[in-house]
Amino acid sequence: MNRCASRSPFFLLQSLAMALLAMLFATSAWAQMGLRPFPPQTQRAVMQITQTPELLLNGVSERLSPGARIHGRDNLLVMSGTLTGQQVLVNYVRESSGQVYEVWILTDAEAAQALPVGP
């Protein structure tokens, strides 16, 4: 006894077309967004990694917290060692102890955008 209804080739083709259409809409919506949302407590600075975890923010010596995340222009994580010596415009957030724990390297469009205002 066969408990599963047999699927026609048309059903499989229709399912594949719907899946492709859903992926197309998802990627186009992400591409149209363009600007990442930043938390209200975000600050902006020019960052230069001197020697991990040490960095300069607008020329002032700071430190990355353990587990700090650096997001690249494509929003993928970037290892701090790959940025050593480079100066990049970033948005960043500090943890409660004052160390920098989340950094976003800005695209040109994000750099032109004003920082969010906190409550």
C-alpha cells in the first residue's frame, strides 16, 4: 500500500520555480536595503589596528574586548589582524567596561549617513 501521493513532474517543476522566485526576491530585497541598521549608542571614528587587540580611534589608544566583532563593508566578519596598519572609517559600540566590542567598516553610502540619535 502506497501512502504517499505520487507527484507529477509538473508539481516538481512548479516547486522548483517557486523556490527560485523566493530566493530572487530575498536577495533583491537585501540589495535594495543597502544601509545597515546601527544601534542608538553607535559612535563614529577613524580606526587603525596597531597590534591586536590594540587600536587607535581618532588617534586615541583603545582596546578591543575579548570576542569583539568587526563587520566588513559586505557585513561579513573581518579578522582584526588583516586590518593592521590600515585606517578605515567605522561605526563602533563599547561594552560596559569601555572596551570596543562591535565595529562596522562603513561603505561610502553609510559614511554619508548621519549617526542615529539615542533616546
